[in-house]
Amino acid sequence: MRKRLKQGLVQVYFGRGKGKTTAAIGQAFRASGHGFKVMMIQFLKGDTRYGEIEAINANPNFNVKQFGTKQLIEVPGDIDYEEGRKGLEFAREILTNDEYDIVILDEIGVAVQMGIVDVEDVLKLIDIKPDKIELIITGGQKIHPKIKMRADLITEMRMIKHYYSKGINARYGIEY
């Protein structure tokens, strides 16, 4: 018999610090260990070489789908808007098909900040979220005030100190 949440809420992880996606993945692994099914939808990400993708693919209760390119973007192009649109369509489908208990919209906060995804579309996803699904939203140094108003939990990651300032680049197995 499939386990279900009694009440699904909306969580938001944002801020200038490191760990937004990591926090969401940690929550997802905990839930998947209890038999809950998780779908992580990644916006602005298309690189499958990240360690978390390998770990997720090895977990039968945890799936990931990426919508983005392999490159980091500064100025969005047509492909970025198209991938954002596809990501939103996929998220609507996932939220309404009752297959998953936890849905993560990873980096959708950044997609909103960059204008790739409209905040009203994110609010519509919150509106259609069934009561038994936990929705986790990540990304962005700031989160749109309308999303903040709708969230049940908001965690802001704040950078106090980071080794990047010492010239230490992203490390294999730690940042990717």
C-alpha cells in the first residue's frame, strides 16, 4: 500500500547562500526512504554530470527531469524560454496525475527572476497542487513576494563565508 502525506505544504528555499537544492534533495531522500515518491523538476539545468543526478537515478522512489541547457546563462535566449515553458507544462502534468507525493521545482525562483517563467504561472501550480502533495520551490537570491505569501515554510540561505572568495572553485563531489 502506497504511503501518502496527510497534508502537503509549500516549502521555499532561497537566498544568496549555498544549499538550496541540497536542502530540497535531502528532504526528498528522507521522504523516499519512507516510501514516498518524489519528482524533482529542474529549471535552467540540463547537465546530467552532477552527482545528485546519479544518486537520484539509483533511487526507485526519486525521479528527476531537467529543463535547460548545459550552459549557465546570463541573458536568456529563445531556448531558455522554450525550456521554461516545457518545464511548466511538465510540472502541471506531474501535479495533476497523482503519481508523486513530493514535487520539487528546483531553480524556478531563478527562472522567475530572469523572466523565463512568469510568477503567475508558479502561483497557478501552487493553486492546482493537491492537498496530499508537498511542493518544494528553490532558487534565487530573492523569491518573489507573491510566492512568499503562499508558502507555508520559507528558509533563506545566507552566505556568511564562502571558499570561492579564496579562489577555490567548485569541487567534484561537493558542488557538482
